[in-house]
Amino acid sequence: MSVTTNNQETTAQRAAPELIKAVRVRHPGRWLGAAIILILAILAVQSLAANPNFHWETFALYVLDANVVTGVGWTLLLTVLSMAIAVTLAVLLAFMRQSDNPIFRWSSWFWVWFFRGTPVYTQLVFWGLVAVLYPKINLGVPFGPELLSLTTQDLLNAFWAAVLGLALNESAYLAEIFRAGLKSVDKGQIEAAEALGMRGTKIMWRIVLPQAMRVIVPPTGNETIGMLKTTSLVLAVPFTLDLTFVTNTLANRSYLPIPLLIVAAFWYLVVTSILMIGQHFIEKHYGKGIDTAARITVNPSALQTARATADPAPTTPTPEESGR
Amino acid sequence: MSPSAHSLSRPVSDASVKNDLVKIEEVHKYFGDHHVLNGINMTVKQGEVAVLIGPSGSGKSTLLRCINHLETISAGRIRVNDELIGYKEKDGKLHELHLKDIARQRRNIGMVFQRFNLFGHKTVLENIIEAPVQVKGHDKVPAKRRAQELLDRVGLAYRASYYPAQLSGGQQQRVAIARALAMDPELMLFDEPTSALDPELVGDVLDVMKDLAKSGMTMIVVTHEIGFAREVGDTLTFMDGGVVVESGNPREVIANPLHERTKGFLSKVL
């Protein structure tokens, strides 16, 4: 603490330093660029407003149409449900991939290989056809008596076939994201937990995964927004209540495809924006201790030094450790 | 530190009889073809501070990590409290212990790492109560109270709500010591606890360790701090090339090393 006492003495003796007030560097290129972009933007807006072929009155007519809004609801439900299932599967797959059990490792690898290696469209068509492959699902003792028999059509209707198709395909991609996240956590964290007598699943859940989430959340947000738009493929099942199908039907009926494409685009943008807000808060939650730490560090220690020394000079470097 | 002052603060039960807490017998360790540990024998008595020194690659950290089974040994036996670490012997055959039994053995052995390894997403207090609550099933409230006591002991009571990234290296290492102590271990392993610290922060960590030694904790310390070895150590072991070159009273070994290799090493670090 001798450094700060020194400081106190010197600042008492010397006048406050004259702060630098330099002339800023000029950036004419920035102004030119901004002007060009502004002109282009005005032209774009003007053309949007003036061109009658956009049929804004049709947009206004359909944007809050009951069928469209219900379509948004179904699209959202498909997205949320299939992502929830995909995330659950992905955590399981990523844990299995890191397991000591070779059977778990290989089956996880195989799952990712299969579902990532075939088109999601093909998978959706397939799930729509499961009822043809297996008309009935029987529950019972293998090679023994049958306990329960259900028609596949009842169990796996178009909606659930769509959810399943989207979720299984997505789980393969997410599994790789989760694996990368788990790998990004320093091995020392696992060793420290092991040395404290923790083990396996508990270390994964309580120590590794929460820290991996920092790396996992941004690409998963990306995948969620991707999923929102992939739901437009559920027509392949066929599931016909989602936003894209509804707006397409309306467009075909009114012979005005453009305003209805804009209706669909508008709603996808709205939902994407809401998802982005959610992602922001999730990122903030999992960034605690790392992303938020630096900001807090500067302030309290700077505050402490300021209080301890009552030193008005803001340029005083704060000592790393103020002792005990 | 005089031996009499040392024994005063120890629990009464082992003030007179010092039994062997750690017994390392003919331990070998291979990493592939590399023979890292080549027949190590070592005993650490209850309440003793054993200091391990040696050049990097001499196997001292590996030996330490074998004691809580973070590394498996290739041959020999390690016993803590007369219990074989990592294995059980039945009908003259060794059986690997189940992970849950290895975890149970580790609860008794605290470890402090060179790079601290505090849990980055948890506050100082959460770091300390994690294992008592999750592993031992203690209630949160008394665990927090105890954590505060331990933080006070390492001089960081006012940092309980901070995240590790907000602390200096020296503070992080003191928290790491408190975290290990929260499990009430019988034995503490220190793996170069001050090697990653700025020179001016080393002293605070060593002070905490000295304090701990005075309270009678059995400690095995891998370090380059010869001053610490001389002042606090009950034994000093010099390792090189996977073997114990010499071992004995720290003050004697440092003052009159018998071996050329010990002399050479000490002349570099002193």
C-alpha cells in the first residue's frame, strides 16, 4: 500500500494534470459512404410505397387474418416443441459421445451420422409415411403376448409426425454444437470436481454444462431461428396449418402472391425478433461470472482504491490486490 | 517453527502417536513408453508436511495426482489411512474400485491446483459449498456459515459474492484452499500452488498454507518455494527422472545435500 500513500503525497503537492484534448482525425470516406447508403435507402422506401404491384392494401387485409395468425401459432408451436425435444436429445447425445462406454459413443455417432446425412425433407416425408410402414403399433412382451395395440395413424398424426421429423433431424446438429460446447470447458474444471469427490453426471450437469452453455447458446439461437423457417417444409408430411402453407393458400385464392409473401415474411421477422430477445437474456444468464465479470471488476476495485486513498486523480492505476 | 509449538495445536489424540497416513510403495507409472515414476517409496505421517521438489518432468506432480487417483498407477501400491487407493485387493488379486468408491476416497483428500480451477460460473461462496452440499448432502445454510468461516480464515470474507474472474490469482488460490478445506479432508495435496502467481501474491498463499500446517493438517506440497520447505516442511523429498534422489529433514537437505543432482538443482532455485 506504499504506492498509494506515495500517490496521495504527490497529488497533494502537484496540480491536477492537463487532460489531452486532441483534434479528432477526419473521416470523409465515412460521410460519403453514409450518404450513398442513405440515398439508396430512401429510393428503396420510395419504391416500396409507390409501386402499386406490392398491393399493400392486400397486405393490410391479410396480415391479421384469423387463418394467418393461427398459422403463426402453429409455426411457433412446431418450432418450440421440436427444439425442446431436439435440445433434450442433443444433451443426451453429447453426454453419450463423451461417455467411457464405447456402445454409447458409437450409437451417438451413428445417430448424428444418419440424421445429419439425410435431407430433412426426406425425413419429414418418411415420418408422414410411417403409418404405411407400420399400420399398427403393438405393445407387449417381445415374442410374447400382446398387451396393447394402437393404430399408428391415431398415435402419430400429421402434427406429431412433423414435430418428430423436425426434432430428430435437429437433434443431430445440436448434438454437435453441444459436443463442441462441452469440449470448450477446461479439463481442470472436471479434475477439480473429481478431486472434491463429485462424479460423472453431477460433474456434467453442475460444472461442465453450465459453463459450456456460454458457447452453446449463440449457435443454438441460430438453429432455433433456422428451425422457425424449416417448419415451412412440414407440407411434406403433410401438415397444412403452418404460416407458409396458409399464406400460400390465400395467395393462390386471390391470385396475389407478392403481398401474401410479405405477410409471411413479416410474421417470420416478428417471431425471429422475439426469439432474439429471448436469446439475449439466456446468453446473459449463462455469461455470469465470465462475460459480466470484467465490468464489475473494474468498478468495485476502482471504487475501493478511490475510497481508500481519497485520491481525485482518475488515472491512478488500481493495485491488483489491496491486501488483507 | 519449533516442534513443541507444532504439537500444541494438534488434536490430542494424535499428539503422541503419529501413525502413517500416506504410504507409497514401489510405485511405477508409464505414460506410453515414458517411465514417469520409477519405483517411488514414501511415507507421510499424520500431521506432517511433506515437501516435494525437483525439476519439471521429474514426476513430482504425477506422483501427487496418483495419490487421489487422478492418475492411475502402473505398479505398486498407494495407501491412505491403510486403505488402498483406486483398487481393492481380494484373494491376492487387484480389482478396480467402482467410480463411487473412488469418489468416496477423494472426499478425504483435498487438492489445490496450480491453475486454481475454481468453478467460473459460481461465486466464491457457491464454489465452497458446492461439494459439501452436493457430495456430502449438507444443508445449504450451515454450509454457507462454514464457508464464511473458511473464507475468513484465508482472509477473503469480503469476497464471498465475487466470481473467480473478479479475483487476483492469489485470491483465487486462497479460495481454492478454502474450497478443499470445506470437505474436512484428512490430507491436503498442493500441486505447485504458487507457480502461476505474480511474485507479490505468493506470500499470501504461503501464509495460508503455513497456517494450515500449524493447525496440524497433513500436507503434501509440490513446490519450488524452498523457503517454505525450510520453514514449514517436516520432510523434503527431491525427485529427478522419476526417482527419489534424496529425502530427509528440509533444513539438512538444503544445507548439506548429499547428492550431486540435489546440489545442482538447489543451486538453481535458491
